Amino acid sequence: MTGANDGGCWVYAERQGDSFLSVSLELLGKARELADRLGGELTALTVGGNSGAGAPLRRYGPDHVLELTHPLLATYDAKAYATAIGAELSKSKPSALLLGATRNGQDLAGRLAVRMRTGLTAHVTGIELDDRQNLVGWVPGFGGGIEAGVSCPVRRPQMVTVRPGVFPLPEGRTPTGDVREVVPELSEKDLGSRRVSFEVKGSSVDLTRAGVIVVGGRGTGGDFTRLEKLARLLGGEVGATRIATDAGWVERDRMIGQTGVITHPKLVLVLGASGAVQFTVGIDRASTVVAVNRDPSAPIFDHADLGIVGDLGPVVDSLLRALEA
Ligand SMILES: Cc1cc2nc3c(=O)[nH]c(=O)nc-3n(C[C@H](O)[C@H](O)[C@H](O)COP(=O)(O)OP(=O)(O)OC[C@H]3O[C@@H](n4cnc5c(N)ncnc54)[C@H](O)[C@@H]3O)c2cc1C
């Protein structure tokens, strides 16, 4: 699909039970601004097993809500979702499609980009328009040495996945736009998997809304028990670097940074993390950063309002004692 910018801007609104993920609403806010600047329309696309679920999206400024409904779409299945969405993209030829860089969003985006033979800019930390009105997605690269602006000037739709928390959550307002339901033609052969049983494991956490975050890195050695206690006493949440989540010390939902979430807390306490740029992009919007690291030359101190050079163990113990007292 090639073309200009007349096909409008689409946002894939990912469902979580009866509601929508915050990142999808954040994208609707940003896409509204882009669509207005491009003089095009904004469509919120939602996929699921039942009709009527897309109506709440009307509070986030779309011109249209498109619901793709089918019993086989009741649970996320990459192949079936890509088949259903791909057919609509081919018909409507939108100029852009934005998705949240969630686990399912990333999975779906890759499949759709291949199906539509278009480009995908993944994990962007910002979106702009260039002078030819193409989307430019900004991605940190080479250890933070550069920030690359990636665009897809020829193929359509221009596809971008965006980390949760990059754009502000818009206020819900007076509903706009029509709701159109489409029932795609699907059969069992369109499913990529067969569901045997379904179990939700662990609790999901949304760090983009946390006011206080206690982050642990490799320097914790995997002991997050005291960090969890500290976070609880501060009324906050535990976050982690990729090293800590890859090691299985904490759930992946708690990873902060380029591949994790972009946070906006009032206070973030960073314990035993070096401060790699892929991590710090996730805390740069915090009001106050306090870092503890035993290496005085650790880059995290360049991002900290308050730095403590030393072993994190005694610092955590003193904080716990003070807060408990
Ligand atoms: C494409 C790409 C995407 C990535 N995305 C992310 C991302 O989203 N989030 C992310 O976090 N990383 C990401 N990374 C990985 C990132 O580059 C770093 O490797 C990672 O952030 C380092 O984690 P760390 O700070 O916990 O570990 P390290 O870099 O090993 O740092 C550990 C720090 O702990 C200190 N320390 C050790 N013991 C103690 C102690 N007892 N007391 C105090 N300090 C101590 C050390 O001095 C050191 O500075 C990505 C990398 C790539 C290539």
C-alpha cells in the first residue's frame, strides 16, 4: 500500500477485560493531535468477541470507532487478529496505525507490518511530523549515543509502537464519532493457536501511574524483599531494570525504560542500577531522582537530584528504620 496522508490515522485500542489499556488512550490523545495537523480523521479500532465494547473510546476524541467482532476474536490470537485487522487496513487504507508496545501490541504490529508490506518503527519515545507530513518515530540507539528518527515515506500505513507512558493520558470528554461494527469472515483455520485453558498469572501493575517508585538493578543481587517493603512504606511500587526482570527477580511489567515503561513519578529511588540510557529514558520525567550506587562514576548520578555513593544495603536498612519509626 503506497500513498499520501488522506486515509486518516488509526489507533489500535487494546482491551483489558471490559476496559482499555491506558497506553491506547494515550495514543488516541496523540493521534488526535496528529490527525488534526494532517487534516485527516481519527479512527479507534477495537477487536473482540462482543459488540458495543468500543463505545467508551468515543470519550477520547475519535471521528470513528471501528469494532471488529467475532466469537473467534474473543481472546487475543495473533493470526486471527492480524487477518481481521489486515483486511480492514487493505479496504480503508489508513495513512498511519499506532499501537501500544505491549506484549500483544508488539506481537500484532510485527505480523501486521509484514502482511501490509510496510515499515514498523518499534518502541518509540516520541512522534513528530516531517516537512512532507510523514510520521517520524524517535528511537534511542547505540547505547544512547544517538536518537534516530525513523520514517516510512513510501508504504502505508506508517506503523509505530509506543511504550506506555510516553504521551499523557487525555481527559475523557464529551463523546464524539460514530461506532461501526464489522464482523470479519473468519473460521477455525484462521486461528494460530487452540485454547486449552486460560489462567491469569501474577498481578499486573501500571507503573505509568505510580507516584513513588523504588527501582532495583543488578546491584540488588536479586533481593527485592526489602525494596518491596520500602515501596510499601512510601506508598509506591517496585520497578526494575531489564537486568533484574530478565533474571526473573521481578515481573516483567515492572521493567522501566525503552523496552519497559516510561514513568512519571514524583519520586524515584534508584538502587544498584548503572544508569544506561535505555533505562534512564524511563525515569527522565520523574520530578525527583535519588540514586544509590557504590561506583561514584556510574552514569545514573548524571540523572540524579540526590546521589549517595555507597552500598545500597545499609542505605535501604536506614530508610526502613526511619520510615518504620
Ligand atoms: C535495545 C535495548 C533495549 C534495552 N531496554 C532496556 C530497558 O527498557 N530497561 C533497562 O533497564 N535496560 C534496558 N536495556 C539494557 C541496558 O542497556 C542495561 O544493560 C541495563 O539497564 C543495566 O541494568 P542495571 O543497571 O541493573 O545493571 P548494571 O549495568 O550491571 O549496573 C549495576 C550497577 O549496580 C551497582 N552496584 C553493584 N552492587 C551494588 C551495591 N551493593 N550497592 C550499590 N550499587 C551497587 C554497580 O556499580 C553498577 O553501576 C536495553 C538494552 C538494549 C540494547
